[in-house]
Amino acid sequence: MSEAVTRTVTTPPGLLASLEPLLREWLPRQRWFAGKGRPVTGFDLVAATELLPAGAKLGLYHLLVRAHQPLQRGPGRQEQPGDCYQLFIGVREALPPRLAPALIGHVSQGPLAGRTVYEALHDTRPADLLLEALRTRARIGGLRFERDPRQEIRPGLVPRLMTAEQSNSSVVYGDAFILKLMRRVVPGINPDLELPLALAREGCPRVPPPTAWLVADAEDTAGPSHTAEPYVLGVLQPFVQGATDGWELALRELAKGQDFVSEARAVGRATAEVHTALARALPTVTLGHVQMRALVHGMTERLEAAVHAVPALQPYAEDLRSAYTALDDLASEGRTWTAQRVHGDLHLGQCLRSPAGTWSLIDFEGEPARPLAERRMPQPAVRDVAGMLRSFDYAARTTDPPQPDWAAHCRAAYCAGYAEAAGRDPRTEPVLLRAYETDKAVYEAVYEARHRPDWLPVPLAALRRLASADPT
């Protein structure tokens, strides 16, 4: 491909209909599928792009499909359309043994009848094509491959699909780049591109700057916004070679009986530097009583729903509620807080330590299950702090017996490191910090009760502590 290649493509009629019986079975088995527990009853085609001709030895389709599923109903809940997913569908006569784990199925009808389709990211040729398209700023159908012209992308880097992803998929190219591909996508500005770009403009070294990104122009009339906003589908960033994520490193130190205090302090400094840069790069707002009342109302509603879903919370419900009423009381007295853009889903697994000992923050998408507009709202920076404090608790309770003192020392060190870089210690806002940590632990209790009952004692232990804390 030459620079800024533009290619018009056509999609054969009946493509989705030919794939639908296979996708109904395959899609719910994927780790990144968000609608588990409900059958897929059909699909809408949001967009389809032929990247390699299906009639050749190897074909490749890029699809955006909206999955239909029976809707869960509840008090006050409105029906929402199904989730939209990004798919990379490879087409071959037969799969070589190395691609057997990627099999989707054998097509029996339509334009691909008699061919075998599979998850193409497992295959080096399709992965090569994505990097080359980003390198050359290609336009293929409704897909736009954009990049920062100041950063070089070398051709010929060997791709490998990472296997540890859950809500997304990532391909590493050589030891130079990592391409994160969103699977469950929504139209609009994705903070996983927006925030790292803003931080790069500020010269913040704590977040790898986006090198290139993939965007789709697609009109999704079944989507929640009924608009033609573009979809951000993937982001290419420098790969931190030899890096270890904070969760793995913390568990390793725990297993050796070592403390994690110096690293926790360094992570605190990194978090504060990112927060400071975001506050410079993007607008901040002041939260007064009206805004805080709405925030407290949301926290209280989540607590009530959690008590209903997890009966083990009932003994602590009244004292946990006081974490929120104490915050509302401060706001009613005229206290205000600053809100800014934040990471939104910060924990040890979102922090990378390079072999040189430098910490970086990654994955600014926020909680994928939350609406995009909510994920892009300014919030008190302490929300990220609360997430990290909960993460130290989780790490300390993976051991037998649990190590609560280890967590307490890490939590203190993290806040101290944050104060060194930000000039303010999160612990000087005990009411705000307690409210956010309580809200996070309540969310964890519901999640663990539904998905990992053996882990439920972890948030319950935190909620017992938070329930007994002095509201002032």
C-alpha cells in the first residue's frame, strides 16, 4: 500500500445470513461477549468491509454486528437495543492445524457456502494487513486507518495475538507496538483514545502515546443514539517490552513474603502525575450541593439494589448508607469539590512497571458496561484512588491466610506517593474517599456474588471495615 490509500469495497448480499447460524453459537463463547447467560436470537449488520477478497485462498471481512438477545427487565429499566461487536472473520477452504483453535465453523449457505470461517486475529496475514493499513493511513470502505505522522511504524513486524485479554483483544507487533481492538463498541469518542491523546499533548510520560487508531464511519439505525457518529475500533500504542503489570508483581511479592511499599508509593506518584496532566489538558468542573446530591443518590440506589441482590450485605446496610449521607451533609453545608477526567477503572492490572522500574497507566476505556457519556463525565479524582485502594485489598486476600497489614501498608504508601506528586493527600478528604471506596466495594460484592462466589468474602471484609468507619 502507498501512503493514504483509499479503496472502495463491496459486500456480497446475504453475507450476514450465511454467517448467522455459526455466529449464534460462537459469539456467546467468547470471553469478551458481554451478554452471557442470554441466547443470541439474531443479528443486524451495522457495517461490513471486505479487506481481502473472499474468493481468494484467504479472505478477510471486518464486521460490525448488533446481537439480538432477550432483554432483562427490572424496576424502572427501559429496553435497550443489543450490543454491537467488532468481528474479524477469516475465510479459507480449510484451516491449517495451527488455526484450529480459531475455528468459527463451516458455512453451508449463501456467498461463503462450502468455505471455513475463523477468528482472523489468530492468523498472521490478517494481522499484518491491519498494521500495514495503519502505517499507510488507508481508507477501505467505511474504515479509516489514522496515525500520528510524527511516529514511525516499521513494516514487517511479526504479530502475535495476546491470550490474556477479556473485554477486548490485543495484537503485539514485534516488541514495538500493541494494537488494542475493542470488541463491544459504541459510536462516539472513546476515552481510550481521547485521554491518551490529551496526555500526549501535555507531554505526560506515564501513558504510552497513541501511534495510530482505527475508526469506522457507520450509520447504526438500531443503536442507542440513532446517529452516524464514528466508532473508535482500535488503538495502536508503543509496547512496553518486558513490562510486568502491577497485579502480577504484587502477587509475586506477596508469595515471597515481601512488602510492596516502595512500588505502591511509585504507583501513587504515577497516578497523581496523570491526574494533574488530565486536569491541565481537559476542562474541570465544580461540584456543589446539587451535583453531589445526584451523585449520592446514585450511590444510594446502587447500595439498595446490592442489598437486595446480596443478602449478606443486609447487616451493614444502614452503616454503609452513612458513608453517603455524610458526603451529602458536607455538600449541604456549602462544601464543593473539583471534578475532572479520570481513568475510571483504575486497579493494579492497569499499571505497568518497565524493567527500568518506571510505572505507566494503560486502558483508559473506563468500565465498559457503563454508558459512554457516563465514562466521559468529569469526576472527583478520588474515584481512581478508591479503585487502587480496593485493588491492594484484593491482592492481600489472595493469600492463605490473608495479609490485611500488607494491604494497609500499601494503601498508606500509595496515598503518600500521590501526595508527593499532586501536593494533596487523598486521605485529607476522608468522607469523599470513604464514599467512593464504599461504592466500589458494593459493586464488587454484586459482581462476586454473581460470577465468583468464592471471592465474595473479599469485598465483604472491606464493607465491614467501611461500615464501622467514623463518617467524619
